[in-house]
Amino acid sequence: MASQQAATETLAPLSKYSKRVILKTVLEGGTGLVGQTIVIGGWVKSSNEVRKEPLPPPAVAVAGDAPVAAKDVTCVEILQTRIPFFRSIMKVLGGNQNPGRGKLESIVQQLPPPPSVAVLQVSDGSCVPSLQVLVDSSIAPPIQVMATGTCILVEGILQQPTVRGKHAIELKVEKIMHVGTVVQDNYPLSKKRLPLDMLRDFPHFRPRTTTVASITRIRHSLTQATHTFFLNNGFLYVDMPIITTTDGEGFSDKFQVTTLLGKDIKKEAIAMDDTGGVSLETIKASINEKSKQVEELKRTESNREALVAALQDLRKTNELAAQLEARKKSKSGTSVKSQMVKVEFSEDFFSRRTFLTSSGRLHLESYARALGNVYSFGPRFRAQKLESKKQVAEMWMIEVEIAFSQLEDAMNCADDFLKFVSKWVLENCSEDLKFLSKRVDPTIVDRLQLLTSSSFQRISYAEAVEVLKQVKDKKFEAKLELGMPLTEEHESYLVDEIYQKPVIIHNYPKELRPFYVRLNDDGKTVAAFDVVFPKAGKLIRASQNEERFNVLTTRIKELDIPKEQYEWYLDLRRHGTVMHSGFSLSFDLLVVYATGLIDVREVIPFPRSHGKATN
Amino acid sequence: MASQQAATETLAPLSKYSKRVILKTVLEGGTGLVGQTIVIGGWVKSSNEVRKEPLPPPAVAVAGDAPVAAKDVTCVEILQTRIPFFRSIMKVLGGNQNPGRGKLESIVQQLPPPPSVAVLQVSDGSCVPSLQVLVDSSIAPPIQVMATGTCILVEGILQQPTVRGKHAIELKVEKIMHVGTVVQDNYPLSKKRLPLDMLRDFPHFRPRTTTVASITRIRHSLTQATHTFFLNNGFLYVDMPIITTTDGEGFSDKFQVTTLLGKDIKKEAIAMDDTGGVSLETIKASINEKSKQVEELKRTESNREALVAALQDLRKTNELAAQLEARKKSKSGTSVKSQMVKVEFSEDFFSRRTFLTSSGRLHLESYARALGNVYSFGPRFRAQKLESKKQVAEMWMIEVEIAFSQLEDAMNCADDFLKFVSKWVLENCSEDLKFLSKRVDPTIVDRLQLLTSSSFQRISYAEAVEVLKQVKDKKFEAKLELGMPLTEEHESYLVDEIYQKPVIIHNYPKELRPFYVRLNDDGKTVAAFDVVFPKAGKLIRASQNEERFNVLTTRIKELDIPKEQYEWYLDLRRHGTVMHSGFSLSFDLLVVYATGLIDVREVIPFPRSHGKATN
């Protein structure tokens, strides 16, 4: 008895800082909260209107049209259904005269609206279901509160449903404290179920859809899980610099950061070197060929080093051609417009060229080499216009670096991490997963559950090539031989068709990985692995980085990398070096995996597409 | 009895992923762990050498020099102390002959080192204290392991201290698994207590100092506390875009993001308008005057809107002057070099000008207006070359937006947040706080404790001006009248001298705040507040943002802001608007406050100073 009494006396908790009760607590509280007077706020997802009493005299035509209107109609639709309703009244009042259109409207305006109840489905973003909210027409005209997207803040009493609805409880409004109306003509969400990709034109309204709200809650939950996992395992969080001059992966795909362009660029005509008699035509032919080579390398995607070299080569040739052309024009006196510009970076904000970071792992090593286990979590950038659904210019990455560890340790850490966060999402986001299963992909819960229990398939790069070469029933776009990069197509065949679970591919040929990855004893492969996921693709890139000073300098020399830029990085090997490994995990692709979406742009707040910046 | 036995049997837990025992657990476990064989890894902070047995025959000169060497000497010092030691041996062996320098050295090299024990203080970054580690010379030559900065991974047995030390337990090494040596000549940390600002030239070694390690651990702890606070209070985490085209605070201090500069800039000579006979000299005089005005505005710092307007004006005038000059030169045929360049942003990566965000709050509103309570935590950018110790180009900010709330609610949230994180740090970082109290600022613990218990002083802007005008014993650099911005000097006088605790200053004149801050009923002030902290300065900028469509458009018109850029922001008022408030908190300044450092560059990983980019 006592405990029952206590339960019914439990008050719905107020949200601090906004003096309203969060709908999640109301909907979870259920009938236990009946009788309480509370304040709630939210946005109308859908609505309908219920007439309170039959109108005298009830014409047959009217009965079918207006009362207990179809569920989930918009305000416009309600008005439309009302026109014949008023027409019927006119018939009754004025006999069979057919009033002109203008006349009818003026009469409609003058008529007091019939008493009714607006039944609103209201969401405040705290959970998937909406609360049913009843607003009597004596409190507010239905037209004011019923449009989809309307914001309301109301006080009311919780009661058992009087109007048919999905939930165990509803709110009868007693006082309206705020209404934020909607201009219906141009509110994009008035239409039901706008496809997600169309919504990209309205990024500021995306969170108001149940799908994006669910994605946001899962994303939030994955963030919490990430910090919790690393806290539990003794990792320290360190944020890495975004503006940087060093980078582990070359500068080919970099965004430059500058304050020069706002001002007037001080320029100089580039000194025009003698090209030794090579004709412009010869150079242009060479450019053509080199461009093709670059395109091929871009398509295969993985061989970054070769791509960087090819791009540098192409750029130099392009410069040469442009110089020749400019000189030609200059000589013929046609124009100065296409002359070359040399930018004075010494006048830039940092007095030199600076870029947006594409990876924080090299910097993170400084911290691992003093504090042991560290991780970072922040935005990383790549100025690649690839036609991939798995890559946009700005993505959040989790980066991990573990001192006193080898490749196997990083594998175990990645494995544990993914198990932990999958379990976390299954436990904390069941409602959102249920909704997305219904709406987007029915397999997401199964996939997450599989992740929590089974270990990943581990194969070497050589084994992966062997397995793929055995494939007879499928023709891959790109040829594959030992030493060649695996394409997205190869990888997805491995995980989706052959193993049907996440696959760790390890020990790549050194040519396919950056200079800092640790050389294996065979002198040919390096200690690196990727984790490829079904649907989400390459989620993790990992490596044990080279701790041996001499081996590292040899690699830098082999690849003709400007050593002076990496002196600080070499310093870490000169003084107190240690074995260490780590990985970069694409957080956005993790959200893709957990939500069942296919395109990474759908899971990012303010989608940043390839060619178009966000607001 | 049973529990005692259980305690002694508790094994020191292995760190997953690096197969070693974290030193924190060893040092906290204390004598309970004696007798266990464990693996530990870390870096030598200091060392000394202890001779194992008295050498026959013990000359008086030797006894004072070598054994139980002074604590905390570097390896160089040990070698130096050894020269007389060997000289003594020579005396004994070879009588009184004084060997030449070269001869002595060759003999020293040939002599087997006398048996000794290297006593190392080793840290792995998990806590402030070091573990005392004993390496017998039979296991490794002392010179190999004793240099400050050497990395070791060793297996050994935990025992009660045989050599005088600070701690209850020490490790006797039985097997060396890895040594990462140090090139002593150029290892900057070989010198003890290098000042922090000198360390800025070696950002990659900073984490190896106890001070920076402590800062990092406190920073980590504040991050965890931040996510925990918002989780506990029902806030959703959303990361905001870094590359953006919109911004709430004008583009004057923005970094531009581009891929144009790597390529050849396509340019056009700007069309040269007729200036209607105004002479170049007149324009140059005007530029002079306008520059002075801008400098003045920059100095006072707070009046951002006026500064933006003045900068725009100055830029236009500068452009005009440059055009005139270019035309002059062009006419006289001297040079095309100083001609103006117009950059074609349509050819940039996003096909338009894009910037690094200086605040995510406007974007965050989209999420608050759908999901209620939201927060963001990420890097924000400002290309200001101010000589302030409280501002660098790249800083991490916590941004909060609360739907259905007013200014008072944001104040309460900020107050609770600061109380919560202060308490968290006091509870979780006591050792680091103790160390920093000793080394940096003895008042930090008191200040944090004050924060957890007392409420902030709340005064209006008008009251603040009134109070400061009453001050007689201090002459401020900048004049202060109602309507003028408070400078850093004014603010620090209020918190450090007058109130001696954090102060909330609210209700600023509308001219001193951006267009989107909500206009108060008086039509003159706006609903904004700042929180100013002792030492750390302005930690929080907060506001209730304008939810009324008409008021907002009027403000945009008044300030002549390009409305088309903010159509998406106005959309949020057109459709389902709601009262809401929020704040931006400078996370880096919070770390300044908690660590007692004065310069924000000291608390940032890879310090990003005004004029110099990091690695």
C-alpha cells in the first residue's frame, strides 16, 4: 500500500533550466502520473481536430466530412474539409441559394468557429514517441496550434486518453504560455516523409524529423560511450591542433588556412625560367598522360604515396605550361590577365603556409610518449572530391595511441572498443534503433548484436588478395595483383559476401602505407591494419608506427620526403623512443553502421557535402 | 585474517593493450604489492648511482665523491664525478705518476665499471609521483639507463625500499625488455626546470614535464566532467560544422579555408572605376584617420559590431587607393606587379568563400529548436593578433543552447556547470592540484573550493560602470562611460579587487552585442551576460537570442547586415519559434582557472600562439 501511494505521488521531474517536464519522462511515467498538472514544450508533428458536439441540424453531407477528421491531417487539409462543411450550414440557413465565392468567405470569417478540440502529437526531441496534447477551441483557435512545426509551451493536466491514441497518457491543456506559429506555404516539413536527401537543402530543419532526431540521439550516445570506454581503460583525452603545418599524409588533399584572401593579395609575376626549348605542345601532351595516371590512382584510392608523387609531378608540369603560355601572351601583348600569381605566405597570419589537419596521430604520439595511453576526438579534413558516400570534407575521428604496444594490442583495443560502444547503443537507444529498423534498415539491431558477441575475421593483405583472386562469380572493376591496393569494391566483397562480418586486414605492402608505419622483419610489409565493416566500409586505419630512428630516416630518404619538416617527429625517436601503436576511427562511419544509413552525409549535423558548404 | 590474506594476494592489474602495470596502481597499492613480479614502462625523470660495496682500498678523496651520489644528478654529472674517482684508482694502481689526459681516458674505457646500482625515478604519466626503480650494473650499464628522458620497459620484483626514497615501494629490475636512449647533447629536458615558455620551442617534449602532464590530466578530467554534467542534465551532444559560410560575428577576424592557393590563382584585374576626381592624397589621408579609429576599437576589444563596420570601411578605402595607384603606375608603364588580384571563389572547393567558424551557437539553435537542450564542444577560431594572454587563434569552446528558456536559466546552468566541474576536479585531481599549488599557484585549491560553495556576484552592466566610476585609487587606461565597452582591465578590477570572486555582468547596451541577442523591453539593452573570473578573465559569453521575427529583421536592417546570408536563421523564427538562451564557455580558460597558469598558451596541447603555427 505504502509503496503504491509513493508511486502515485511521484512528481514528474522538472527539466532544470527550462522549467518544463521532458516528454520522455512523461511517456515513460505512464498512467502513474495521471492527475498531475505540468508544463510541457515541443513542436507539433501532426494533428487532427475533433468536434465536441453534433451541430444542429446534422445534415448527412456534413456528418461524413468534418467530425473525427482523418488522423494526421495538416491544417490546410482541415480548412479544405471545412469549406463544404460551412457550405452545408449555409444551405441550412439560407435555403438553396448558392452564394458567390467572395460572399461565402466573408460569411466564413464572420462565423464563430464551432467548439472543437485540437488533438496534437507533440515532440520535444527527447524520445521517439509523441505526447498527445488536447487543446480546446475555447483556449486557442485550432488553426493557431495545429500546423505541423508549430511550437507550443503549455500547462495542462495529465489524464487517461479520452481520444484514441497510441499512448497510455495524454495532456489536457489548461493554459497556453507560448505559441510559435508556422508560415505554412514555405515550411518544408509540412509535407509528410520528405526524403532525407531532399532535406539537405534545409539543414536547419533536419533535426525536426524523427529520423534525424534518432540519428542525433544515437550519435550523442556513441559519443558518451566513446569517452566512457577510454576513461574505463585508463586513456587520457587530448585535443589535437586543427591548424597545422605538418602532416603525415602529404599535402595533396589539404585545405589551406589563410587570412590573405580577405585582403589584397600581394603578388609577383613568377620568374619565367628558360625551358630549354621544349615546346608548349610537348608539355601539354605530357600533362594529358600524367592526368590519366592521377585519375587511375585516385580511383583505386588506397595508394596514397604514389598519388601524392603523381600529383606533385602533374602540378609542376602544369606550372611550366602555364608559365610558357603566359610568356607567349605577354610577348604578343594580348593580356596580363592570365599571368601567374605568387602568394607571399610570409605575410600570412602564421607567417607560413598552414593547413587543416587530416590526422592528429603524429601529434598524438608526443603525448603517448610521455603519458602512455591517449586518445583524441575531433574534426579532421580532406579536400578530396571523391564520389564516395563514405567520405566528406569534414569528418570527426577518434584517434588512439598506445605506448609500449604492438600491432596486436591496437587490434585488441579496436575490437574491445567496438564491442563496448555497440553494447552501449543497444542498451541506451533501443527505441531509436526500433524506429530506424522500421524506417531505414531492419538489420541494424542484429548487426550490432553480432558485433558485441563475435570476434572479427583477421586476415593478412596477402590472404585477402588470394581470396579475392579465387572469386569467379564476380568481375571487379579494378584488377588485383599482390602489391596493388584493395578498392572499396574489393573490401565490400570481402565483408558483405565472403565473411559477412567485420574483417581486419593486416600487414600491407610498405608501398601502400605512409612512411611512418613500422617495417616488418621481411623488409617488404608494414605493421598496419584496416577494419572494414559491412555497409559502413573502412571504419578504422591502424598501424604500429616506426620507433627505430635509423629505419625511419631511411624510409624518409627512400620516399624523398622533406626531412626538415619532420625533425620534431624524429626527435621523438632520438630521445627515449618506445614501441607504440594506434588507430584512427571514423566516428561518422560508426554512426552510419549503427543507424543503418548508407550515405555519411545523412548522419552529420549540417551535412558537409563535397561541392557545397553548409550554412 | 582472511581479508588480510586476500589483500596481499591482490595482483597489480595489467594495463590492457600495453601489457604493463600502470605506475599509479603500483604507487597507490603500496606495500600490499610487495613480492609481486611485474612489468612496468616509463621515462626516467632523474637518477643517481649507488656503489654496491666499498672499493679496496677506500681513499678519502673517493669516499666523498662517488658513493651515494647526490640525488637527482644527470648522467653527465655522474660521469664528471667519476673522473676523479678513476683518477684515484689510477693513483692506487700506478703510484703517483700523473697520466696524460688521453692516456687516462683510454684506461677508463678499458676498465670494467665497478659494480653499482642505478637508482631511477621513473614516470609513465599516470600520476605525479615517480616509482623508484633499481637497475643493477650486471643487468645494464648505468650509463645506458640513467639519462633523463630514457625510456625503459622492465620486469622486476616489488620490494620495500632498500635505497632511501620518497615512496613505500620500489622495483628491483630482473629483466630489461626495452631501452630507448637519449642523445644528451640536444635533449632540452636534460636541464632541470626549464621554464614553460622556453618549452614552447619544443612542443613535442612538453608532455614529459610534470607540470604539463598535470595540466593534461586536469584538462582530461574537465572534459570528462563536462560530458557528465550535460548527460546528467538531459542535454544532447551535437558537433557543429568547422567550415562554414555563415557567422554570427562578422568576418573581420576569420580564417579563410581554401584550396585555391595551392594551385595557380586565376585572377582578373579589377575594373577601375572613375573616382570622380578625388585625389590619391585625399584618400590616403582618410585611410590614416580610419586606421587610427580601427586601432582604438581593437584596443577596447568588446565593441565588435562597430569594429566590423570600421574595418569594412577601411578595406573599401584601401581598395580604392590601391586601384588608383595601380592605374597610375599602369599608365606610366612602370609595372604590372602591384596590380590588384580578384580571386575567383566560384573555383574554390565549395564554390564560394568559406571560413573557420568562430562560434557554433547560431547553428546549434537549429538543434535546440527541435531537441530542446543541446551542447557542443569543439575548436573555434579567431584570426586576431591581440596581445592578450587569454586568446589564441584556435581555442576549444563549450556551447550550450536551451529551448524554452530565458536569460536567468542560462545563468543558472552556467553557475551549476562551473560548480559541478570544480567539484569534479577537486575530487579526481587532488594530487595534480597539490603539485601545481606548490609549483605554480598556491591558491588554486581555495579558488576551486570557493566556486563549489558560493554563488557568483550578479550585477548589471550599468551597475558595473557605476561601481568602476567610483573607483578613485586606480587610473584605468581606457575611459569608461555608460555605453562604452568594459576592457579587460575594467573586468579584472571588478573580479580581483572589488568582488574577489566570479562576477556575472548582465544587460549590456545593444550596441555592444551582436544582432541576434534579444532586445529587452527598454529597447536599449539586450539580454546578455558575461561571466568574468579572477585570473582567467572572461570565461563565458551568454545571451538569450531574439526569437521574434520582426524584432530580428529590424535589428538586421539597423545594422546593415546582409540579410540573404541569414535567411536560414530567420527561417527558425518563421516556423515554430521559441524563447531560448545559451552560452559559449572558453574551455581553455577554464583550464587556466583550474591550473593556476596565467597564459592560455601553457594549457593548450601544441600551443598555438598568435604569430606562429604549431608543428
